[in-house]
Amino acid sequence: MGEAKKDVRAGADHGGGYEGIPQDENADGLVYINAHTAEPERAAFRNKVFQIVFVQLLYTAGITALFKWLCPLEKLIDVQQQKLNEDELKKHGGVIGGLFVYQLIGLLCFVLYLCVACCCTHLLRKKPYNYILTALITVGYSASVVVACFFTPPMIILQAGVTTLFLVLGLAVYAVNTSTDWSGFGHYLYGILIAVIVFSCTQGLLFYFNLISRETFLGLETAISFLVIILFSCFLIYDMQMIMGGAHRQYQYNTEDYCLAATNLYADIVLIFIEIIMLLNRR
């Protein structure tokens, strides 16, 4: 999860930080959203980003709802005997197999996107490759959401969705209105992200080799989920300010980074949602 977030942001540091240059177009030919950019151009960039994010979220919600509708969790579990219903498992075997295949496809899309983002960053700004790559990463993240929701009761999914909605809206309002410039905090956020990944892997290995108890492991998992939610909430503020731009932002995206900006914002929302589901499932 963490590595994906880091690589998805490849090229984000090209989005601004050119103090003292009055022109919108830099030496590399890219037009930057900065203090001198006309509001119509800035607004067009923002609208394009939010439209892409909306389509990404719509696809994720749609494919998740489809799997939940085809094979509700309640049919797979015998509540009275507290075990899986073998008859229902056989009946919905095709759906479960489809879920496994979709997860593999999502993983392949994810890996392909990361390889391109690391080796061919310029394609993230070039049509139609930027849209194709955005579609790939959307399928990758959607696969994770589908798996997280497939084994989760609908009420918990609803609670997680509403919580994520209000959290994202609140953070977005704060990011737009605060005088604090978060666009320069990227390196610190990445440092914390790496530390969380290392800690998560370490405690997973300790539990695998029976060096910590199950209770300790679950307690650490809960703490990590809280930390991840806080971390990606900060990333969301960071991304919102990079997208909105303004005279007091140290770093900002350029006009060709709309797919990259949308993907980063989409990833923030999805990862927050998944971690909230994990927290609610541990109650």
C-alpha cells in the first residue's frame, strides 16, 4: 500500500516551486499553476482533476456493489452454526472465482502502472497514455476495495463510506481555507510513510514466527490503521493544496498533471476508506 502511494506520486515534484519566475511557462515547456496563472486556466485544471476523480470513485463503487449484489456475505455464512454455508459457496463459486481473477487483474494493473511511473514518467502527461494509466491504477485500487467490502457487512460499509465522506469534505475545506502551506511537507510525509511500511512488515513477520501474541498483533494492527488514516488525511490536504494552487503554495502541479493529481487524490480517499473498514471490522 505504502509503496504504491509513493510511486503513484512519481513526477509530482515537477509541479511548481519556481519562485521569481513571472511566466506560467517554464523552460521545459510545461505550464505551471502558480500565482501568475489566470483563474480560468486554473479553474479548468481543477475541474478536470475533480471530474476524473469522480469517474474513478464511481467505477470503484459500481464494481464493488456488483460483487456484493451477486454474492451477499449473509448467504455465505450460516449464522446459527457460525460457519460457512457450503451449499451457498458452491452456488456462488463462479462469483468467488471471478473475485479472485479480478484481484489478479488489479494486481497486474497496479504493477504495470508502477513500472511505467518509475521508468517512463513522461507518459503520465501524454495523451492517451495518461488516461490509460489512470484506468489501470483505478482497476488496481478498486480490486482492493472490492476484496475489503466483499467480506464486510453492508452496514459497516455504509458507516465507513459516510465517515470517509465527511472526513474528506472536512479536510478539503481545511486545505482550501487554511493559511498553512502543506505543499512543502511532502518529504516529511513520505518519510513517515516509509516508517509505517517498515513497522507494519516487521510486526507481521514477528506474528508469523510466533514472536508476538495474536492479541498484541491485533492491537498493533489497530494502531497502524489509525496512523495510516491520519497519514493519508495529511496527504489529502497536501494533494488538495497542490491541485488548488495559489500565491502562497511552495509546490503546485502543472497543467499536464491532471491525471497524476486525480490519481493521487483518488488514492488518498480509497486508502482512508479501506483503513476505516478494517478498523470497524475489528470491533
